[in-house]
Amino acid sequence: MVLKKATVLVIDDDADVLTAIRLLLKPLVKAIVTEKNPSNIISQIEKATYEIVILDMNFNGLVNTGNEGIFWLRKIKEYQPETAVVLMTAYADIDLAIRGLKEGASDFLMKPWKNEKLLDAIGTILNKKKTEAKKTNTLQIGSATIIGESEVMQDVFTKLKKVAPTDANVLILGENGTGKDLIARAIHDNSNRKDKPFIKVDVGALTTTLFESELFGYKKGAFTGANEDRIGRFEAANGGTLFLDEIGNISLGQQVRLLTVLQNRYITPLGSNKEVPIDIRLICATNLTPEELADEGKFRKDLIYRINTVDIIVPPLRNRGTDITMLSKHFVAYYAEKYNKSNFNFDAGFISKLKNHDFPGNVRELQYVLERAVIMTDGSVLKAEDLVFSSIERSVTLKTSKNESLNLEEVEKKAILTVLEKHQGNISKSAKELGITRAALYRRLAKYEL
């Protein structure tokens, strides 16, 4: 039952209400905490992560407007955006209920409540969260996982699932740090060759001599230092997959040697006249753009045709929208466990700073930044000041240049952030300057998770 893994916080100034809910939920949930003083809400949610908060709308007030509840609802969502909040009040007011739901509440219940209805509300919320977590936003690769719910990553998943079962050669394109090696591994692990070897070679780092000996192998005495026979990477990958990383960095001479092997389907080890047949599935990767690969002064067109039966373009992190939040939760949870830290929450400033950064180092940069934050942070809430971005990575800007990002959604997101900052979050003024309605601006804020 989903309730068994849930942690619940109940805030109400009526001790009898707290006692009743605690007695009801204690046998059913993992943990329940009750709090009478709303002023302690922040300290409570900084100490632990809650799946559900049950929040009263009025505290010791003569006027039952529900404003106190709305205020604390906003605070909870600021510190724990993923926590579901159930509002409770003894005063039936449909407008108040709608207002609470618009502010992010998951449900609204009347006092006195019926136990069955309260349990149904909690169960429905938890089941919904569980279902959403199982959406097609991951791709399993052995013990690793590729994460992405954005449209661009779903396109990558779709193409990957179609090409993986075939023996087609694949060329993976993308900036450094986007996870091209994970995509290559995913293709192999979802192929008919998954039980055979997966051999990776960084060919861009090989000299001409090493290129020959590493890929094709050599016989004893083939050159000084060749004290024994050694098989090359092609032969080691026989029956499986050979992944040539940084293929765009090899010389034209090396390209000729590679092309010959791919055409003839055999290799000849150094110091030998014997041809060794090979049966491999070839995957290549490069950070060069399609335009750079099309330059025949850098890359042979006939080799491109050989290695590029299907291409998969891995998008940069700055174009992946909500994936940044998903990946951040994944990495923080991983490093919290690795370094024996308690679960972390993200405050609004932390999320905002992540989304405003261009991540020139892509997922690799995000991973290192979050690992540092987990190690250096003492509390259980990660804040904007805990994010320290490396000066090593060159900032990617929207200034006019040959590397300018012209992705329409990225430009729109940047414009919205700039105007919101200018007007200090005032929706009316921001919408007016952007030339759109308040409702249209709200839709875009939800779209980009701003």
C-alpha cells in the first residue's frame, strides 16, 4: 500500500484534531509528525521531507479568511515544491477552495472530516505521484538510467528504441558532457548483441601508431616492445559492439584505414599477413556538428556514409527544459546516499539558479556541481548559495555569435526570466512588457517550470 512509505506532517492549532489524525494515520503510514504552531512549519520541513502536509486554513483568527493557510501553503511549496498539501477548514467556502488549489494545494477537505474521505484523498495523491514517477521519462541501461521527460529527449528515446534491435551503424552527435557514451551503451544493452562484448575506444586520443595497434592488434616482434601477441579492439568486440568515441578527431590517414576495415569486414594485425574476419556492430560519437563533419578537408564523405546509417543527436542540457529538475533530484539523491547524508530539499532559489544557468558543460557539469553541493552543505535544504559553478566552463550566452542558440523555446524562456527579474516578479508588469496576457504568461511559467 502506498501509504506505508509516506511521511505526513499535520499542522493545526486544535490539539484534538492533531490527536485524531495521528491516531488514524499512525498505523498506516511510515511516519507522522504533528505541529500546533504554524510558525514552526519552516523548521519542520527543513528537518525532513514529507510526501503530504495536511494544513489548517485558519489559526487563532477571529476572521476566517483562510489567508493564513494560503500564506503557509506558499511557504511549504517554496521549500518543498514536490510536497502535496491537503487544506482543511471548518468553514465551507468554494472560492477559498479554488484559491487554494490554484496556489498549488492537491486537495481541500471540510471539518469535521470523514476518515474514509481523508484516507481516500491521501491515497489518491500518493497513487498519482507514483504513476507520474513511472511515466516514460527514463531509459534503463543495465544498472544505469538515462533520465528525460522533455520532448527532445523523448525523441531520442524513440529513435534509440527503433535502432537498437537492428545492426545498423549509429553516429551519436552532441556537445561534450551530454551523455553520448550512455546512449551508446543503451543501444548495445537493448540490442540482440547485449550478451556479447561492448568495447569502447577513445580514438581521438590515439596516435597513428597506437591507432593501428590498439584497433587491429599485433603479433609478437611486430615492433620494439611487442613482447607477445595482442588482439586489437575490433577482435575483442567480435560478436558485440565497438564504440569509437571522438571519431571526429582522427586524421584523414586514420580514416582511410578505418574505412578499409569497414568495407572489407576483416582486420590484419601488425606483423601478420593473416586476415581476421570481424563481426561487430559499430557505434561512433563526436562533438563535431553535422556542418563540420560535412567539410571534406576534415572528414571523408565515404566514411561518413559508412558510420552514419542512423544518427542520434543528443540535445544540450540548456534545451531540455524540465529535465534539469529531474536530473538534479536524481543526482542529489544519489550523492546523499553515497556520502551518508540525509535527504535534501530544494528551496525556490536553488531551483531558480539551476534553471538560469546555461550549463556549457551539460549533464556532466550539473552532476559535479550537485555533488559538491551535497558534500559542502550542512543543512537538509539546498539553497542558491550552495551552487558554485566552475569558471572552467565557458558560459553559453544568447549574444550574437556563430555559437548563438537560436532555439525558440530557449529564447522565450530567457526573455521571460529577464523581464520577471526586471519587475521583481510582478506578473502584470511583466506580461505587459512581453506583450501577452497574464493568463498567457502563467501558462509559459508553468511550461518552463519558472
